[in-house]
Amino acid sequence: MTSTDQAADQAADQFDDSDLRLGSRTALPETLRVLVHALPQEAWAAHPNFGGMTRFWLERHAAFRELLDRIAADAGATAAGTIAPDAYAPRLYRLASTLLGELHGHHSIEDAHYFPQLRRLEPSVARGFDLLEADHKDLDARLHGFAGEVNTLLQAAQAGTLAAGQVEPFADTVAGFRRLLDRHLVDEEEIVIPALLKVSGG
């Protein structure tokens, strides 16, 4: 682990405002919305610095939301009996594996590279990057539980015992994780995208 990684972990671990931790907050505090007030979302696409990086960031976030929506829809349909369990398992494996791998990679590169650079370039919202890194730790813990539930369902499918009733609790897990992830993604966009537009070529 590099000194930059250690500093990021320390900042996330020391983020002790429980009202702002993921699962508690309903929006960013106004002190962390200074950039998005100056560069509101409706102005992003027309900004002269809106380019490949900002577009890629937003596309990644849209992909995460879509993956979770598809996982949720499949789980709901299987619990309702619309999708047979033997047809559900390979779909779950493909979508969940993609989500877990993509999210882990995205968060890792943010924590190791983008957030430290943006924290230095835009110190007015440095506390926001501490918050986002703390989110990643919270999300990683929930992803561990998510992966465990996926593995349990896949093992039952492999044994030929997967039933619709087993999928219903997982559908609730997916819905809860979708809400948390969306809160994180919205808040991250309000901090990161205006910062990118302000300090770089987007």
C-alpha cells in the first residue's frame, strides 16, 4: 500500500460524522455543494471543459445503476415465478459478477488516483473526498454481504434446490443496496464532476 493509499484509508476511517455516513444522509451538506451550485448539473454537458473524462465518469455511474436495475428486475421476476430458477442462476452470475468487478475497480482507481489529485486541486471540497472514501468502505462491506447472498443462491441452483421463495429476501437486499449506491453516486457526481470541469479539460 502506498503512502497515498494509507492517507486515503486514514481519512475514510476518521470520517466520524454519523449523520453524513452512507445510510444516514439524504443529501450532501451545503458546505460540500459549493461547486455544484456554481456549476449545476443542467450546465455540465454544455461546459467547454466537458469531455472524455467527465463523460466516462457519468457513463460508468449509469452502467452501475442499470446493472442493479437488471439484477433487481430478475430477482423480482424469479420471486414472482415469472423466471424459472434454473434460468435465473446464469443471469444472476453474469450480472452480479460484472457489477462486483466493475464497482471494485472503479472505487479502487478513485481512491488511489482521482480523489487524491482532485483533493489537492480543489481543497474547498477536500472533506467531500473523505466522505466519498468513507462511502466506499461502507459499500465494500455491503458488497461482501451481497456477494455472499449471490453465492448462496448459485450454490442452491447448482444443487438443484433453488426455489422462488429463496430469491425474495435477495430482492430486498438488492433494492436496499440500489438506494445506497444511488445516494453515493449522486453525491459523488455533485462533488467530482464540477471539480473536473473546473480544474481540467474534463
